[in-house]
Amino acid sequence: MEKYGYKFSFGPWNIHEGADPFGPPVRPTVAFDKKLEAYQRLGFDAVQFHDDDAVPNLDDKRPDQIVQEARALKQRLDAAGLVAEFVAPRLWEHPMTIDGAYTANDPAARTYARERSRKMLDIAQSLETGFVVLWLAREGTYMREAKDAARAVDLLVEAIDDMLAYAPGIRIAIEPKPNEPMDISYIPTIGHAVALGLKTRSPERMGVLVESAHAILAGLDPADEMAFGLAYDKLWSVHLNDQNGLKFDQDRSFGAVNLRRAFDQVLVLDDHRFWERGMVGLDVKAVRTQKAEAAEKHLSNSLELFLWLVERVRSLDRSAMRQLIEARDYEELDRLILSHLMGRA
């Protein structure tokens, strides 16, 4: 498989049982070792981890136990020819984080979030990845009056500064999302995430991760969000998927809803040589109606589509594009792009 210099990752949660807020699982659980086999078989290079994907039940374990289990996992990854792309703290499921983690009104909850984040950093260092991701899932509110949004920014900076000081070699990427699970999220877009990083003690170690569906949920174009991050040299990873409208986060296969929107994302990534900056991550889930024996196609389809679109990007007639742009004939540019995507130009 020609990968055009790119490396690809996904998280083990992307092979899942099909439960949703309205119904139970519909597919059997797949063991982690079986998932590792799928990474190799499908042509992926790296694994995305939440901290408790790497070390289950870590809140019940001593620091030395956490490090020991993470190092054992590193050996399993090595044996499978894989690496960890990043580790992220799962801060949205614990009872202590009902009202948020870093921005909770309860100081004890904020303390828990910082301690959990330090454990996450120990895992990342044991897996020998210098990269962590923060999805600020419950850093927001259902009622604006319940929290001081300006103070919330300061609390986020304090928590991130603690991480930066605890693990001097680590880079941190913020993954913004405008809503869900919180009604109002404090860091909803890439612009907010870049600005937050610039307030920390080590702005050079702060970047962003764009997820396609999260940008769409904010009413924005994912390619533009990626371009903004690239302009600041802060786009360190992407989570490619698709989204059918402004509803819950669907994590549809990349390009499944809007092929041209997917093309534009690949266009901006490839034109700016993203393969030299970071990995292409997928965050896609099989639809609930998919049978268990075919519940990996969302991954293989997304990877194949990305590579097909790279070929479409690199074979695009750039001379014709420049002429049309100079002539300000954008309708003809529209036709050129559509014809090229359909294989007619």
C-alpha cells in the first residue's frame, strides 16, 4: 500500500460494541490483542491511547504499578511493530468530574484532575511518546451562571502549566469541541486552543489537534481549522472522520458524508507537507447496524479514501487552477475540482 510518506493511527475505542445513548451494545467485545492484530493487518502504524486504555483501573494502582504496566505494554507494541502516538487523560467518566475536571468548582475535583493527569504523563513517558492530547470534555457548563468563564481559562492554564512542569519533555495538543458532553464548552475552536496555549509557561510545547466532526459541530470547515493551526505551526495531529449535520458527534467514516469536504482537508494537509509534522489519526466508529464480522471496514475505508484523495490532490492540474484563480473564474474552478473528484478531469 503506497502511503505517500504518511503514518496513520487510531484508538482501540474505534473498534467498539455499538452501544449508543439509546441502546446497549450490539457487537461482542474485541480483546486488545485482537485489536493490535487489526492495526497490523489494516496497515496502521500507531495507537492512540487514553490513560486507562493503556493501564486499566489506574486510579486503584500505585505509581510504580502504573509505570510497570505501561512498560509492559510498550514491549507488546514493539513486538507488534507499533508505537504509541499519544496518551490522553480520561477525565470525563469519574464521579469526581461531574462538574468538570480542571475547571470544576470543587477544589477537590481539580486536585483529582491534576493527580490523574500526572499519572497519564507517567504512562506517556513509559510508552516513550513525547506527545499527549487534552480533550477538555467537561470543561464547560450547562448554565453559564454556574461558572466564571474567565476564571475557567486561568484554571486551565494552571492545570496545563502543572503538566508542563511535571514532564519537561512532553508536548501537549488541545483537541477542541464546541459541545457534548457539556452544553457550553470553554475551548470550542482551534483559535481558542491556540490562544490557550500561548498563555502557558511553555507556549512552544503547546499545539492543537483538529477533529473533523468537532469543527463541523462548531459550524466551521475542518480544512479551515487545520489551515489556522498550520499558520501558527501548531497543528500536531488530526482526527479525521465525518459528520452528518449539526447533531451529536457521529464519528462517521472519513469522507462518507461530504467527499469534497474530505478532499479539502487532504488538500490543505498535503500542500503543507503534514506528513513531516505529525500522524494522520482516525476517530471513526462503525455504525450500530454493522455486523461484528464486518466492523473494521470503517477503518480500512477511511484509510483507503485518504490515500485516494492524496492521489487526487497530487494529480490536480495546478496550472489550470492558477489560471482560473487569476482570472477570478471561480465557477470554472468549482467545475474543475468536481470533475477531478469524479475522475473526469
